[in-house]
Amino acid sequence: MAILGTLLKKGITLREMLEQEYTSPFDLQKKELKELLIAASQTEFGKHYNFGSILRGFRKSDKEFYQRFRQEVPIFTYNKIHSEWWKLSLQGARNVCWPGRVKYFALSSGTSEASSKYIPVTKDMTKAIQKTSIRQILTLSKYDLEPSFFESGILMLGGSTHLNNRGSFFEGDLSGIQAARLPFWFQHFYKPGKKIAKTRNWDAKLDEIAERATEWDIGIVVGVPAWIQILMEKIIKHHGIKNIHEIWPNLQVYAHGGVSFDPYRKGFEKLLGRPIKYIETYLASEGFIAFQAYPNRRTMRLVLNNGIFYEFVPFEEKNFNAHGEINPDAEALLIDEVEEGKEYALLMSTCAGAWRYLIGDVIKFTSLEEAEIVITGRTKHFLSLCGEHLSVDNMNKAIELVSNDFNINIPEFTVAGIPYQSLFAHHWFVGTDAPVDKKLLRDKIDEHLRALNDDYAVERSAALKEVFVDVIPVRTFYDWMESKGKVGGQNKFPRVMKNAQLEDWKNFLQNNVNGDHR
């Protein structure tokens, strides 16, 4: 990583990093929205929703621009914006929601719905993601890293760069689209390299990487936790070594995202020869939203000046129905109107032609001054059958605590809300290969959730009558994903199972677990 090593050691800083450091979040976002509106003002979307009128609002009082934006442009879910606008881009139409023709669409992992979503990826968005990636890499100058690190390479484990040609567009995993369009200066130290990156068969790709692992000097690994852990286990087994540092002695950083790393931490660290630095990223198919800016902080800084304008919808009953669907008249706030410690669903307007788009994630601000956040869950990935308001954040924490209680590794789990007698119950499916008493596991999960969530504690003595726990081999979770064609890249197992998914999952377990279902 000699090129980046030179940048880091000289303390090179991008202008955008300095701009965000010394400008208020509101001013940055006001400027960002203005630039997005100007760029898209002559698109069909911009004409339909009177972007010219909205832009004139920037001359008026401090927030007149936003009042006009909110009045003119409705809130869009994926289904709404796809059916009304993005489908035209898929058909090859130009200047729909963003100038020009969209040549690439990222297939979302589809954890919230069964089918994949087609998310537009424009040239401007590709450049924005690359620029934010460099900003994150440059933050490594704040870490205490050994000098040898700066001469090593980066292993990025993503989807295939061999994209599907659909005539008017190419489709694939966002990680594959980005890797296929890497800047020339980055390709020198990018691994596994173009040839292996094109491999579509996921198992074949992992086998090739494992085979060639000894040829590379890797300092950073990047990817979704489940797939990185599977890869490292494969490398260790293939070469008959005790830990990954025997092959990659300069491995010092793991950049992860997509899901909480906490359930994977214990199993991941068993594969290492010594501690490494963990850096969290918030890279979605819709854009690079945030990244960890400081060591020893488990928070991420929103990127406020690189192609994305944010609005924040309080995650409350007045704005969302019982199924986690947003109300058309939901209250949306600007970044200077939010509060620390409260949960908000994200709306995004982007340089890929998303406008007031509900991405589906729920975040919480930990620092308003530095625009730092944590992800607490998804609008549809929570359980509230009877008012227990159980978030994915609660679930992750409970699993982390029981992992420590029993000293076992639980990298995967999912939860479903089910009817029970005349009321309700939660059914947990916990992925571990360690021997554990599922009744004791059930009691500990329940105990921790009562302590973590007051609403849950109340409902456990009222309408939430029972908690069921089944212990499942870890491999079964990945086998189910493979059966759905959702392996590698940004794909991840859903933490909350809805009705149709639950029935399919139960049928899969019945046909495939063969007595290991404990």
C-alpha cells in the first residue's frame, strides 16, 4: 500500500474533510441540497416537482428552501419511486431522476423484502463513494499502526465484477460495480485482483483467494463479517496454520459494515494471532453514508458534503404504522433539529437520483456537534407485537452478552414474532456450533432483554407470554442464504423474520438440519 502509505505518513487531507471539520452540519447540508437540485433541475423528476421554485427558496429566509422542498416532493419508499420513476431508467430512458442515462443498478441484498431491489448507481455516485472511501482510509493516520502496514495491500471481498448485461443496463452487487470501476492508481494494491474478482461462483472465488493468500501481503481486509470470517477459516484450513497472521503478518485493520460486528467478534478474534483495529463503515447500495472517524469510538461520522442530503424522521408511532411503514405525512427534520439519543429513520436525496428516499435504516445521534451516529436497526426489522418495541440494537446486545455468559461464539441469529395461545411470543433461532443448554440460553436472553428494554420487561408480564429458543448450526444460516442465491457481497441474514420468510425458514430447517436442530 505504498501510495496510500505516502499519503498517510505525510498527513494528506482532502479539502472535503477540512470543509466538514470547520463548517456547521446545517450549512454543509443546505449547500449539498442546493447542488443536487441544480444538477437535477432539468430532469423529468426535477421539472415535475418544481425544482426551480424550490431553488428560489434559497434566496429567502433561512429555511424557506426546505419548506418548499418538503411541500413539493413527497416521501418515497423503494416501491413508490421504482414504480413511478426508476423503472423508466431501467428501460433505458435518459434524464429521469438524474442527468444522463443510468448504466448500472445495484441489486440490494433484499433483507427487508424477498425480492431484490434495483438501486441506480450513477457516475457521480461512483465518484462520491470513491472519494468517501479515500476519506476513510486517510483517517488511518490517527491510528497507532506499525510502519510495515503502510507498504501492504487491501483485500476487498465483494460481489463479482462480472456484471449481468440486461441490454439497457448492467446489474450486480454494489461492491462488484465499484470494484469493476476502481481508479487506476488503486488497482496496484487491490486484492484479490481483477481476474478473481470477476468470478461469479462464490465458493470458487473463496477457494482461489485461499489458494493464493500466501502470495499477498495484506494490511486491511474489507467486507461483510460473515463472509470475511468464512474466508479466513478457509485460508487457515487450506494452509494448515493456526491463525491468519501466520500468512498476513501485517494485517492490522478490518473495515466492516452491513450488520453489527458484535455477534461475530468472539469467533473472529479466534482466527487472529494478535489484536487488530476494527473500523465500521456505513456503505449502502444508495451511497456511502458514514464511517468511523476516530479510533476507540464505536460511532460513525455522517458524510455531509459528498452527494447526499439527509432528513430525519422520528421513529415513533405517529410517523410509522405497526408494520414499520412510513406515513405519507410523516414529520421530517433537518440535521440542526435532531436530538442526541433519539431514534430517526433516514430519508436521503442523492446524486444517483434518489429523492426523499426512505432507506429503511434507523439511526441514533451520539454527537450533534460532530454528526456522529450509530445504527440501531431498520424500520421493518424490529419486534413490537404488543408494545415491546424490541430493536435490532437490543437483540445484538443481548446476543453479545449471552455469548460472554457462556463463552461461546454466536455469529448468526434471527427472531420472529408469533401468535401464542391467545397472545404472543418470540421465537429465536440462535446460530452456534458450541454445546449449550437451550433452556439456560433462553433464560439468559430473556433476562438481558428485560434489563435492556423497559417496554419488553413490562410486556413479558403481560401480552408477551413466552420466549422460544432453538439452537441451529451456523452453517445452516449460510446454506439457507445460498438456497436463495444471496451469498457474498453485501448479502446478510435478516435479524427479524416476517411471516412468509419464517415459514420458508422452518421448512428449510425441517428438510436440511437432520437432527442438529436443538
